[in-house]
Amino acid sequence: MRSTHSLVSRCKRTLSLSRECQLLLLAVAVAMPPSFFHDRNVFVVHAVNVKPTCIPNSLRVPEKVTHRSHKLIVAHRGASYHLPEHSIAAYRLALELGADWIEPDIIATRDRQLIAMHTVDLGVTTNVADIFPEDRRWFSPWANASSYWAFNFTYDEISRLRLRQRLPQARTTALDNMLVVPHLNDVLDMLVQWNEVDLAQILRQSTTTNTSSISEYNSSKTSKYPTALNLKQSGLYIELKDAAWILAEADLDLVDLLYEHFREEQDRWDNILRCWNGIRFDQYIVPGLVIQSFDGDVLRAFHNRWSSVFNDTAGTSKAEPNYVLLASEGQCADEMFWLNVGDHYRSFIHGIGLEKSCLLDSRFFAEELSPVVRAEEFNLALHPWTSRPEISEVNIQFNSAFEETQYLFCKEGVHGIFSESVASAVLAARLGCNNNDGAWQPPPVPSPTAIPKSDNLCYNDPSDSIFYVGVACFVVGGIVAALLFFAALRSFPSRRAGSGRRAIPTTEDTLYDLELT
């Protein structure tokens, strides 16, 4: 009895930190006689009423799910093949094409505002050089270069800029200088509008009445059980971009700024951070928020602050984001990267985002040490980046980005992919693999001599076609030559002088005529 009481006391002191202790206390409350808790009734009630922590949804679709495809699509910088990257228009198009997440890169301005842009250098995708003078350029020791850095501009100044196509040689520039740099608020408003209003309008025809989808969604706002509309909602896949650089040179902490945004814009985040406790085993909801970074320590700092901000106060529990550690081609081939994943990061991250060449180039790993095997050992989802439609960006083994994506899905078994051609990736995900065991097979390449025989053809062997074409060309050529010959004869009629032909003039006559003229 004394040892049990001591265990309960220790759990009581760490109640707000340990869910295991909460479960232990409940078990003890059931097993012990009422007299044991005679003076501890308040403590037991407190343990029973603690709000459970919300477990984030998975980054992989369970096999039992049938209402959607089993592969997930991250719209890399929006539908950035079609429209300027990190624009509201590109994000919106990605949602309409069927993306599960839109992927904004988040950086900070001088006045602590969060904007969506791939790089701190404003000159890459905006007309900043046309708006601001040369003296606004600044030398960055971190980058060892001079440019217009976003953290030296206020949001009001950046709002004067217009976006430009980052790859004008390969992609359309029709919308250059027309779209603005979006604030994080703009991205959230657009996504919430899609999830709460527009999605219901699009799917309304599948219901029995014109208003049933709207009322179904409205009733689901207070329910822990998802509706058919909730199962189709999309989320945010945010990268905290260049966090160490911005902290070092601008003293702006992206983790702090994002938590400030959570507090100041709670209404905007309610839909994204919603906790689902009533989801069934055969249902899947895309996690509303995923945080990604190349820096595992940034992800750790974000994770360590979550419980103190959202789960300590009753009624404020939110779905903690999934965390994805990114790695380039050089990192994935480094044994130290995988050691760090196993020793330092796997306790709180949920997925790995590898450069796709790590999976497509067999030089990097032996089969037993492949990224797929290692990720599975750590129980981490695998979301490679980035599929681009330009043939120069497609691995030489494949004829298109679509074929490359199918290979990654079906042969390598990745759970999702970052793509800039969203329609192609969505199609690959929905088509699935072409056999039941999931083994990918390359599409057959027809041989020039592998033409099937048919009764409808005038020849049975492809080589016969050369003979028939030659004969046809000879006949047609002869007919044309004959027609030209007879046409030439008719153009020179006989010219008669008197009863006989006109005499051909002599050279002397010709010279005489020339002298007269």
C-alpha cells in the first residue's frame, strides 16, 4: 500500500507532464478500495478531468482507407509550374487540382511579419530592383553576397512589390508584375475559404439537396467525428525557410514569430489545427499543419514549445503539427545524417523529405541501407522532393515526370511527393500501381518491327512496306514526268512563213539588227 501511495504521489507531482501517469492513476482509482482515496477525492477528480493530448494524424494513408488514394501530394510552392510560385493564385489552383497540401515557405520581414517566399533574396522572384534604389541592397556575411534581403524591408514595403516568374525560359511569364507577395494571413484565409466554403459548393451535387453539404459542414464544426467534407479538406505544409540565417543577421526567430501568430490569429488557425478524436480506422484526414526544415534543431525547438502553449490550459488542445526533416542528395548519402535521425530526431519527427535523387540513383546505397528501408525502421513517412515537368529535371531513366512519379509511388513505395506539376502527380496517385502486389513495371516501349499482323493491311511484314512505297513513288513519278513532257511540247507551236517554215536568222542579220537598235 505504501509503495502504491508513493507511486501515485510521484505521478501527482508530474501530472501535467506525463500522460502515462494519468492513465496509471485512473487504473489505481478503479483497483483500490474507496477508503484509500478518502482524503484524496479532489486529486482523483482532477486526474479524471485532464484533457487528453491530441495525437496528430499520420503522414501516410492507412491501407484500410478506401475513400481516397493512398498517396499524398504536396503542391510545391503551389501549382508553380502553371503560375508564379508562392502566389495566392498558385496555391488556389493547386487545391482545385487536388493537392493534399499547399507548401508555403515562410520568412520574416523587418517588422516581424510572416510572408510566403522561397528565398530571403527579394530579387529572385520580385521586381524589387524596379521599385527600390540600389542603396537598399545590403551585403550579407552569411550569404557572402549583396542583394535586397527581405528581413531589411517592412511588410508595407514588400506589399508594393509584384511577383515574377523564377524560370522564364521554361514557364509562362504572362502574369509577371501582376501578383503580390502573400502574407501568411492571406494564405490561411484562402485555405480556410476552400475548406469551409468552396469545397462544400463543389461537392454539393453529390448530396440529396442543395443545402445538405453546407449544413453537414456547419454541424461538423462542433463534432469530433469527421464528415465526408472533412475527409476531403487540405492542409498547410510549411517550411521555416533559412531560420538560422534570419536569426543570425536579423535577430528574428521564426519559431517565436509563428507561435506569436498562433496566439494573435487563433480564429484563422482553428480550422487548420483542429483535433479529430473520432476518426475511424478506415478514414483519413490530411494533417492540417506540417512543419518542415533542413535543421532538426528548429523542429525540436518548435515541438518542445507546443505542449506549454496549447495543452496546459483546459479547452485549448490543438492537433500538434507533424514534423518532417528535409535532406539533400549529399545529406542522404552521409551516414551521420541517419545516425542523427536515429539518435536525436526520431522521437518527435514524423517523416523524412529526401531529394528524389536519393531514391532514383542506386549509386548511393546498398539495398539493405536504402532510404526506404531506413525510414521504415524508424517508422517515418517518406515524402521526396521535387517532381518538375521539364524534361531536364526528370531522371534519365524516365520519359516524363508522370512516369517518374509512378516509379517513386509503386517501386520505391514512398507515401507522398512534392510536385510542381500537381495535375500529373494527382493522376499518378489516383491511378495507383498496375498490379496487385504493388511492384512497378515500366511502360512497354514498342519496337519498330513489333507491329501486329492484321488482315486489314496489304502486307504482313513491315519490310514489305518499303517495296510497295517504292513502286507507288515510281508510278506517280512516271505520270508526272509524262504530263510535263506533253505540256512542254504544246508550248512551242509550229511557226510558218509562207508555205514553208520561217528561216533561221544568220549571225550577220542578228548583228545588223542590234546596230539598228
